[in-house]
Amino acid sequence: MSKQDLSVIEQDIEALYLGNLKTVEFDLDLPTSGANGSSITWSSSDERYLESNGKVHVLAYGKGKRDVILTGHFSYGEESIEKEYLVTVLEEENKIKVEKIYPIDVDAQCGKMVNLPTVAIVVTDEHKTISHSVKWDDGDTQCFDKLGDVEVHGVLLDTKIDVVANIHVVEKIENKQGIQERVVEDFNKKDVDLLDGSAFKEAQDRMLEVLLAQDDDQMLYNFRAASGLDTKDAPQMIGWDTPDSKLRGHTTGHYLSALALCYAATGNEKIKEKAVYMIEELAKCQEAFGKLGTCHKGFLSAYDETQFDLLEKFTPYPEIWAPYYTLHKIMAGLLDCFEYVGIKEAYNIVDQLGDWVYARLSRLDNKTLKKMWGTYIAGEFGGMNESMAKLYQLSKKPEHLAAAKLFDNDRLFYPMIRKIDAIGGMHANQHIPQVIGAMKIYEAGNDRKYYEIAKYFWNIVTKAHIYAIGGTGETEMFHQPNRIGALLSDNTAESCASYNMLKLTKELFLYEPKASYMDYYERAMQNHILSSLEKRPTGASTYFMPLRPGGRKSFDVENSCCHGTGLENHFRYGDAIYHYGKDCVYVNLFLSSKVTYQGVEIIQHVDETKPQDVHIEVNGKGDFALKIRVPYWCHGEYQVNMNDKIETVSMDKDGYIQIQKQWNNDHVHIVFGISYELEQTPDRPEIMSLRYGPYVLAALSDEQDYLNLALKKDNLSSVMKQKDHTCEFYDEADGLTFVPIHTIDKQAYHVYFKLA
């Protein structure tokens, strides 16, 4: 050891001043040598915000600041020392320029407190419609004691731009909206079976193999460690669930749901045993938390209550990471184990957790709650409102429904109530589950506002924010409406977002059984969800579905959010194939499967190489209607054969053909019209995708630029040839092979291309 060399380094460290590192918004000047001659190199703990050369990337407004560890590596002679510097990179200032603020009108009952919207809907000078926070002069919650109209003033947060709300003070607020009745019902998951021979059944079987091989004690590791119990020498969790991850526990929640859904779909008794074991052990963890003396009654998670405490102080990500999001996954898994496996202890656990949630949130004021839910990532709560509303339907405790409504998020809900698309700039998968929760609150309490929120949201997303495969979002974010062709990258269509859009679609269908809902459901399930699973039984799933030219799927097992939903997805294929109403059965999706209705077995046979060719056997006797969706891709062209005789059957206003008869071991054969179709992107019509019936086709090519194809709308049927008895198609004009995107594993592909 050279004391002289060390002394030089220490003097250089002492002499070095990098500026005020607590509020960094400009590039840092990082020297490569010290005042006394030591050599210095630099490294950053997060290159996204601070590069090793000192270049600073401030965060977009609204995303908060970030702490980054900058490490200086000092060396002189034979000695070296590392010195860490904590650098706080700021978010950029709010530079919004407003073209228009939509009028804000609020009905208030005289003498009663009313919560004002905490956001305004703004159109910027760039013609972007966004939801922006408001600071009201006299607070978010006010009371008016005189009838008539009152103006309330405030400003857009972090600006000096005035905002006015028109308050209409009335004697009594009447709800003039009627109740939307539920029209159809889900079949019990155990009554729907996938049949061998389909890609859906193969995916389900692969995931069954994955679940059977999963170490349950590993899934329990973080819960046992946090509650002070023995971890039983289990291996630690990986990725987003490592013992130092602030999101740990979320994958275990998904795992509970996957076990429950798998048991319902397959009846596998080993899966049931695993679910029972998980619940028994989590009950011990909940009991152990109660004895620690540091957590409140009923609490259960893979860490203590610290993150929840910090969220109430508006602590940003990544200091905390979405504690209520993780809690939602746990609660959802417990509810699923009770509903689909019948484990009563699962209900006991989640009931106590629900009490804990209400006790925690009911003491907070409206301003605090809205600010929490509007906090980037840290305040993400998944579908907590959904789980609390579902719990209320079981417990009938008013506190549980009240807790569900405490998650109302003005930034999302207020524009939906106004029927204005302002979701651009919002995190897609952060907000879709909140809308599912709105539907569950409506189901639990008949407040029409929540139904209208969900319906409008679904309409704008599916009409103006989806890619050809049914997925939505780029780099996890919603963008302005109809921005599709300009946003084709490796980071398109997060799998979680489609998982949640399918859940929302099914919920809405129960109230309005229209073919348009199932048209979207088919598109996303067939082309995105089925595409997201690796072809080997690894359980690996895509996070994003790349849609840039020459993209390749990347499958991960790092316990990301999409890995978690991926554990569940492939046991949900039976969710929407069939529904039943009064004396009728809906056939919504066309895949080989069977269901039993009033003792009658209904069996579908579909050859995946001929998706237009659907055979339905009705085995047994019964008097009911069979309602069969006319898919969007057949353009109203179909032929119905009943017991080998052609029948004339018309399509109803909801997009279904209805066959009403006394069934007696009958066979229905439907042949839908099918064709190749080009779909233009709305913002860049020169960029297109190709579809064959329900299949989005992808060209196999390593080319990194857009392919310029000779395809034309009027020559598709002549140049596109399907190889016999396969799902492979050959483009004779361009010498390219096309396949449905769900069949692709790791090959490079093009979903979007240009026409020559």
C-alpha cells in the first residue's frame, strides 16, 4: 500500500466540487483528472437519467424527480478509491401552452360538501387533449349554502393559468340516469372445456406444465420473510420479486389467480392441492404480521406497511413502487381461489385485508387520495377498486364498497364522464384496470356514472388507440387518438394492457351482448394474447409485442407485470367463448370447445387452417335459441346448414344469427365469408397490415426497413396463396411467406409494411 498515492487521491476527492447535486437539471461537467493528477472515470446507476459522461436527461413534467448514484473511480499510482455521489435529477418545468380549457360544471347540493374535479380537460397549442391537475383557490372540497350559480376559481397546477368552475347549487340532486340491466351471464368456468387440436389448448397445456413445476415455497418466500416466519430454505424470487424489490409479492398474487383459473379450466387435482397449500401458508403469514406489533390488523403483503406510509407523504417512484398495485394482485388471487377453488380460508384472509384497506384510506381527505392516485407509478393501484367491489358483493359490508370508491381517479374518470378523449399521456395499463373497477362498482351499487365511464373508455380505446393485433399503448403509454403508424417500435402493445382490455370487454358484454364487443375480443385474444407465450413450456411471456419492421418477440421470466398476467392468460380462453341468457346460448368465439347448457352438450369443431368453417354439434334435447356471432371479417356473408340442409337465418341488430328450435342431437355447419384484407393505419395510410379473416398475418423477413409490397386491394385473392392444410400463406408477387402472428416464436417479422 502506498500512503503517498492514497493521499493524492484523498486530496483530489476533497478538492473536487461537482455543484449542487440535489437539484440537477443541466449536464454535469465530470473531470477525468484531479487537481493533483489522479485519474477519474465515472459510472451511473441509471443511464436513463444521468449518463456516465455527465449528460442529464430531466424527466417529463409530472413524472417526478429521480435519485441516481454517480460513482467516481479515482486512481493514482498503485492505489484506487471509489466515491459515490447522490445526484437528484429534476423533472422538467411545466411548459404547457393552453389553447382551450373545457368548461367545468358541477352540481352541488345546498349545504352539503362537494368534491370539485381535481383536473381540467385542456387542449394544448400542439392540439393535444390532456387531463391536467387543478389547484382550486379554496380547496378541492367546498360547501355552498345559497341556491343559484357560483363561480369557483383556481389555476392549472404549476402554472398561472386561470381555471373557472361553474357550480350549480340546487336543493336536491336527482339521478336521472336509468339502470342498465345485466342481460347475459357467464358460464361456470368448469363447464367450458377446450378441445385438443387448437393452439389455444396447446398454450393452456404448456402453462399447466409450468404451474405444476413451480416451487410454492419460493412463491411464499417474501411473505414468510416479511412476517418473520421460516422461509424453509426455499430459493429466493427473481426479477421484479427479488427480496429487495419494492414490488415484491405481485407475482405471487398472479400465481394464486393462475392456480385458481387453471383448476377451473382443467380440473387438475394437483393444482388444487397447490392452491390450498398457498392459502394455508398465507393465512399463517397474515397471523404472524398481526403478532409483529408493527402492522395493523388484517395486513398481508410481501413487505411491511412502510411503502403505504410513504405514499401518503407523496413519496415518488422509485423510492416506493406502487404498493396498492401489489396489494391488488394479492387480493385478486385470494378472491379467485375462493371463487374457483372454493377455499373458504381465502375469503377470510381477503375479508380482513379489505377491512385494513378501508381503515387506512377512510381517514384520508379527498385531496390526499386524489394526489396519491395521480402520483406517477408510486400511486398506481391496479384494480383495487375492482377487488374491493367484488369483496363487497361477498361480504355485504358497506365499508368495502365505500373503499372501492375511494380509489376514484379524477384524472381518468372526469374526462370519461364528460365523454372527452383525454387519455393521451396516461400510462395504459395503470388506467385500464381502474375502468374494470368502475364496472364492478356499477355492478355492486347501480351508480350509472361508473357504467358510462367504462363504456366510453372502451369505445375510445378500441376505435382510436389500438394496433391491428388489438394491443394498445407504446412504451406503456396512451398517445393522442389515431396515432398508430407513427408509433411502431419494439415497445408496442404491452401484454398486460390487452389482458385488462379483454376483462373490461367481457364485463361490458354482459350488459349489452353485441357482436362488436366480441369482434374486439377475438382480435386481441387471437393475435396478441395467444401470441405472447413462448412455444416451449417455460412460462416466459412477451412484455411488449414489437410491431416495427423486422421486430422479434422477446420472452421473459423475470416476474415482470406481463409475466404475472401471462401466468393467468392461457387459462382464460374459455371465458367468453359462450354466454347464456334467457333461453338462449351465445356462441361468441370460434374455437374447438364444448359447454353444457341445461343438460345439453354444445360442441364446436374448428379447423384452424379454415377459421371460416364452424361445426356445432348440439347433443341432447332442449328448447332454446343458439345465437351465433357474425364476425366483422365476413362482412355479413355466411351460409347456415342445419343437418346438411341450407337454412335462411337473418342477422339481428346486435350482430348475431339466431336459431330457435327444439334441439334433438342436431348439427349446425356455418361457413362465413373470408378474404384477405389490408388495414391502413389512420395517421399514415401508406402503412398497412394484412389480415386473413381473424388472423393478422406477418411477413417473415429480417429486413429492418419497411417492406414495399406489390399487394393491392384488388389483387390479394390472386397473389396470396394458402399452402394446403396449413396456416402458411405465400405472397407470389413479392416472394414472401406470411403466417398468423400467433404462430411466430422467435423469427423476425413484419406486421406493418408499405405498398409499392
